[in-house]
Amino acid sequence: MDLTRRQLLWAGAALTTATVLTACGSGGDAEPNGSADDTSAKPRKGGTLRVGALGRASAVTRDPHGTQSNESDYLILSLVHDALTVPGAKPNTAPRLAASWEPSADLKTWKFKLAKGAKFHDGSPVTAKDVVFSLKRLRATPAGASRLPGIQAKNITAQGTDTVVLVSDYANAELPLLTRLTTFVVPDGTSDEDIAKAPGTGPFKLDWFRGGNARLVRNDSWHGGTVYLDAIEVKIFESPQAMANAMLAGQIDLASNAGAIAARTAKTRKDIQTVRRPNDMAMPIVMRTADGPFADTKVREALRLAVDREAMVKQVLSGYGTVANDILGTGDPAYAKSITQRTRDLAKARQLLKEAGFDTSRTYELMTTEDISGLAESATLFATQVREAGVKVKVVKQESAVFWDKTWLKGDLYTSYWGTNDSVVFFASKTMVSDSGQNEAGWQDTAFDTAYEKAIGTSDDARRTQLLREMQQIEYDSSGYLLWGMADGVDLAAAKVRGLPTLPGYGRVQLETAWLTS
């Protein structure tokens, strides 16, 4: 399977300076089950934070440029290795290993200047050669074109010791945003055999690693600012339920991405706080547009109208989420709230199905997995709701490996999920432009492609906003996505834990901001 898509899910990391880090902590709500976090307390050094993260032992990886299908792996790697840029609050791209960046007038050539004082954990300074080596290694992976879109390996070069030059095949004002993901840096010349032992530049050093579990210790020489914790211990869990149970039993201090059910269970516990991150996870239903039973726009519109979105959010997400409008990138400042919110209309849905000649005598399979909490449940409720419009759907649960190998990018009707929702352009580049590497619905729309190319090719904010509005309207009208709602990210933490990140998506791995009261 093409696991670049999985790596994009894990997008999230930390910011470079203490000031920026503090600003990034304002994206969600911290609820120590009723009271606000004690903002008057001053951060203190010391202590070990025990973190639970989801993953499977069979999928563990130590390669920072490899397949990271486990949240636990991404958490570990993102604390040991720095990426060039990371998610921020406002703006949504912030510095990390790259302290600053500057484009050419035509927006094709970008120069990234490295942070002063950045060192590997072995004490050696980070140079532009190290970054060039790492980006070329990343670009050489099977899906490297999607990881660094528009950047050929030959166009990744060093300028002196502290500047990396990226030359894009086309004008791209969004390039810094697209380097936020897995642009982890290792020393120049690191062999594949030694990659697991390669020193990083991040806020924590790897102390030990065993079967997906790890202990990280503070890097006092980190260029990004003060790190408070002495250590972080990461424990891998195969299910949100097992992780939540460990949290309730006091075996861990933080349950990362525990989900709404766990939050509801812990609601009466005064010793546990709930951290909610709005616009955290999209769980769209994908309808194949290239061919098959859902290729007709009228059929896709009918299914969108058959869904009771409020009921989906209430029942699937236990209210820990918000209604969505079939447009990905809900956290983008340019998200088009002016586009009419779809509501349920069964009569119109039936009419559209009749006009399209849709075969209502057939039963259609909806493929799903249990990779994340609520995903399979959303498929089941969707099947129940669309039956009222005359569409018979059978939910088929597949093992994760089978789903990503056999169904994803190929199926007629299936669930998907994404944890990077702060950018309309991000989704367009990865899943919707005609030649995107993860075009989940096989969707091709010339007007959408044109608006996208113009949007990333302009630095004029007003013009960009207008073009993004056009893109979202086209997506709303005819794409293969049915996005019924957005799930809040839900983490559970012991009362003594402070400074937790609250950015949506995988911003939750920014744990160098955390500290313990005792």
C-alpha cells in the first residue's frame, strides 16, 4: 500500500521558540473535568511523562523517512528529529529546523535558512548538506513525489552551510506548508542500515526502544528553546479502549487521541483532564467518481442529501465534534463558511436518484476499517440513514492491511480519515487535483485544477482567498467526498500534566511544551 497517505495523517510537530510554542497552545480546550488549566503556575523542570499512543507492534518503524502507520512511531520520531517547518496557529506554518524562508519573485525558488545553533544529538552541527541529503532520501521513497510535490531531487541543493534551496517545477506560494510533514533531518551519508540509530536534532534524545515502546530524555542543547520534562516514556497500545483503561488505572499520564467514548467515561474523574482539539479528524465517505455506480454527480448529491449530519455527530462522535459541509480543510482561515450548509432532504435525494437511473434494487458495499474510534460506526449509521432514501448499503469491515492494499484509491464506496485539516490547499494537492498521488475518488475536474494552480501561484491574499472559494464551491458541488462532520481530537491527561499542545491534527505530538506540577 502507498503509505504516504498515512504519513500525512501523522502530520504535526513543534515550533521553534518558546514564544511561538506558547502561541500554538491555544487551539483547543483543556478541561480538568470542569475547571480550566491553572495558567498562573509557572513551568518547572523535571519528571517523566508516561504517554500512551496508538499503534501495532507488527507495523513499528524506526526510519524517519519510512512508513509511519503508527501514531506511536510518529510521536517518537517527531520528538527525536526536526522537520523544516511545522503546523502553527496563525499562520498555520511555523519554523522549526528552518528559521526562515524566502521565495523568488516567480515563486519557484525557495531558500530555507537553518536555525542558528542547531546540532545533532552527538554534538555535531546541522548543515545544509545534511538537510539536502535527508530531503533527497525522502524524495527517493516510492511516493516521494507526493511528499515533496513539484520538487525534483536534482533541484534540492545547498547554498553555503546554512541555506537549502528548493526549486519547484511550478510557481508555488504554499511550498513551506508542504514541508511541514516528514522532512525529518539526519546526518549526511547515513546508510539505510544505520538509519534507526541516526542522531536527531529534536528536543528529546532516544534512550531506548523496545517493540514500539521507547524512553526519550531531554536534549538540553535543543535550538528551539527550553524543554521542561526530564524524559518521556511512550507505551504503544493497539486500541483506544486499552489505552483509556490504562489511563483510568493510573498506568500512564497521557492518553493521546483517546477518543470521545473514553472522554465520556472519564468525565466524572476529577483527577483526569480532557483536552479537546476542534477540527481534528475528518472521516469522509469516499464515492468513486471516475467510474462505477457513483460516477453520476446526481447520485453523489443524493447521498449527501440523505445524511442526517446532526445525528451523525451526536451518535458517532458523542457530541465531540461539529457538522461539516463536504469540504475538506475546515480549519483553514479561508474555509468558505458562506457556502450553503447541506441539510437532509430525502425527497430531493429520491428524485435525484430517479433522474440518474440509479439501481435501487442492488445492495452496495461500503468498505471500512476499525483503524480509529468511530470510523466503522459512522459507516453503519450512514447505511441506516441512506436506506430511507431507497439506497441499500452493506457495511464490510476489512482488516487494516487489506483495506489499504485492496480498497483505498480503488473502491467504489469506502470510509477514509485525515488528521490535517488546517489547509484547503493541502487536501487539494494530495487528494483532489487530477494528478494527485492520493486521489481517493479518482476525481478529475479541469476548473478545479485551474483554480488550484492559480491559487498556489499567487502571493496576493485577496486573489488567493477568491480562488480558494472557487475551489471549495466546485468540491462542494461535484467531488467524491461526503464529509458529514469533523471529530474533535480528545486526549486524556493526569491532573499534574500542564502545557499540552492543543493544535488540531497531529499537533498533539508537540510534547516538548509539556511539564509536570509535581
